[in-house]
Amino acid sequence: MSAEKQVFTLKQVAASIQKTVAERYNRLYWVQAEMHKLNYTNKGHCYPELVQKEDGKIVAEMRGTIWKAQFDKISKSFVEVVKEPLRDGLSLLFQVRISFHPLYGMGLEVVDIDPTYALGELHKEREETLKRLTREGFLNANQQLDFPLLPQRIALISVDSSKGLSDFYSVVLKNSWNYKFFFMLFPAQLNGDLAINSIQQQLRRIEKVKHHFDAVAIIRGGGGEIGMSCYNNYELSKAIATFPLPVLTGIGHSTNITVTEMVAFRNAITPTELADFLLQAFHEFAVPVQEAGRRLRSESRKILQRAEVAWSNEWRVFRNSTIQQLAKTRQGLHAFTKNLLTQTRFRFQQQSGILQRSNESLQKGVRLQKNRELQVLEQMQLRLRKNSLQQLTFQGVQVDDVKHYVHQQVPKFMQQKAQDLAQLEKHIHLMDPMQVLKRGYSMSLLGGKTISSENPVKAGDIIETLTFEQRITSEVIETSPQEKNE
């Protein structure tokens, strides 16, 4: 069976395209084109035909829209700069918003026209910068970056004494919604040729700590066209176009727009307008959040109410079911208890008979085992008595043998030891000093001690000489070393 076809109305298709275009092209673009016809209406609105030609042929064409209020502002600015009104056939640079209308189709809403694009030699550098950035693909590079949801941390490139910076602070820091911002000033020269290197140098400093910031804002007060020419410089414009953070400009002028502003993520005519843009970013976040909070509270209350009703119903059903179940359980439990008591009595009587028989059998077994153990004990007692008598007899024989050996060996041992003592006494008697002196020897003493290397004699000492029969006292006249035979 074939799948059913899904059919859409033309209005649904147009609405889907409109939503897709709005989500995909949600920012402003700078478009270079020829204004083929201005198509000014009596109400002040314009519907220009924008075309692109190659070799004299139209290769692209789109419908444009300039609302009266915007056209008055654009026309006045153009006349002041170019010194002539807008007219058909001019090649211009349009700032547009891409849109789709269910009735009128795809179109470009013209928000601004750069009047300086039509100038000649005065803006040659600007045109060359634009062509080079476009050729290299850098013109919209910064605008391709994702803008933070809440741009709170802003690196400011300005002069601390700038009135434009003061106006910016006055709007942002004193906002009635109490939105909080963090600003860090990177001072730079903002006018003349010195501004080119000064601003680039500060951009390089910011890039090194880019993770601390959400965006960069270049802010100055108003100035003459000569002072603004630095903002058409290629190097400065490229540095801003390729910067890794969104760059916002509010350099305080309304007569023309510079390349620097064109390549920036967002440009504002004045610092005050740039401050309003940052506050609007907070609004765009805060308003949906507040609406989501309101809806969340409302839906939560509805869910809680539905849950309360459902819970009440469930509780009522649960309570009734519980009461019925308890009644059934109570009846079953009563029957089970009655049956359990009957079975218990029967089993108790049955087990009582078994237990009585087991008790009688156990008593009989205990008596039989006791008799067996008594017989074993009597046998062990007889064997122990017999073994003890045998062991005592054996030990008595060994004692008699030892006693006989001692009676034989002790007299011999004593006789031998007496002979050894007599011989030792004889040797000791021979070693008696008096026996030595008796054989004709003498012994000299100094201070009651024998003369030796530890107790030497010197001239003038009094010594005693002992013989077997006499004690002789002498004075030493002279001493000399004893010659020793080798």
C-alpha cells in the first residue's frame, strides 16, 4: 500500500520559507549593486530595483525596500557627503536585511547606503580597501562570528577622556534594569594616522587574553572626515575583520560610514547607540527568560493541580482496594490460623509419641554404653598395674647394677686422686721462696716489692736483700744495664 501524500498549503510553504530566511539571515549585510530605478512613491517609500551587470548584461536582480523614515535619513546623509541627490544608475553600497514576504517574495530591506562609496579620488583608498577585503573574503568575516548570548565582558578601545566614552558609560552603567557589565579600557589614539598602529597594537594585546572577553568595542566622539580617513586603512580594517572576537564600533559620526565600521560585527552611529545595542542584547535574553519563567510557573501550577486530582482519585481507589483486600486477608488469615492450630495439635501428639520412644531407646543405649566403658576401664586398670610392676622390677635391677659399679670404682678413684694431691703438694713445696733462698739464692726488694722494669732501682735508693738466714739493708751506689747473652 503506497504511503499517504503529505500536502501543504501555499501559505504554509510561504510561512516556512519566511521563518527559515529570518533565522538564517538574522543580521545585516553590505551589498554592492547598481540602483537601476529608485521607484520613489508619493508616501515617501522607495522600492529600488537593484541589479548587478557583467559585460553590460544584468546577471542578478532583486527587489529593494527603503521605508520613508530610513530614506529621509539616507538621502540627507548622501547629499551632505556626495553633494548630489540619490538617482537612478548609481553604483552604491547598500546595508540590507534579507527578508521574505508571503505576497511580495524575496527582497532586500535597505537600512543604510554608504554615500562615500560614490565619491572619487577623495575616497580612493577606501574603495581599494573594500575591493581588496572583498577579493580576499574578509569583508564579512567578523560578522560570521557567533555573538555571545550575554555580552558582559567588553574590552574597550578608546581614550579615557573621550566624551563618547563618557556617554557610553552613562547609558550602560546607569541602566534601570541593573544589568551588570565588566569593562576594561585599552587606551589608544583614535584620530589621524597614528590611530592605525595604536588601535592595531591594542587589538593584539586583547587577542592574547581573548578568553577573558566576549566582544571588543571601539568608541570615540565625533570628528571631521579627515580625522576619520584612518578607519578606511586596509591593515586596520583587516585586523578588525579577522579578529577572533566580535568587534563593535561607535565612533561618533553620521555623515558617512568607514570600512572599519563595515567589517565590524556591528556598527553604531554614536557610542550611545552602541550602549543601547548591548542593553538590547540583555533584553532579548531577559524577556524570553521572564516569559519562560511565567509560563513555567503557570504550567507548573496546572500540572500540580492535575497531579493533585489524579492523586486524590488514585488514593480513593487505593483506599477502597486496600479495605477489600484487608477483609479478604483477614478471613483467609482466620481460616489459616484455625487450620494451623488443628495441624499443630495433631503433629504435637504424633511427635510426643516419637519423642517418648526415642527417650526410652536413648536411656537403654546409655546404660549399655556405660557398661561397655566400665569393662574397658577395668581392663585398662589391670594392664596398668601389671606394666607398673614390670617397670619397677626393671628399674630396681638397674639401680643394683649402678650401686655395685660405684662400690668397685670409688676406692680406685679416691686412691688416684690422693696420689695426684701428694705430687702437687711436693711441687708446691719446692716452689716455696724460702726453699729457694735455702739453696743459696737471695731476693732484693725496693719499697717492699721485687725489683723489675715496673719497679726499677736508681742510685741513692735503699733496698733490702733477703737470704735464708738474714735481711740486709743497702744503699745503691750505681746501676748499669745487665748484659744479655745472645
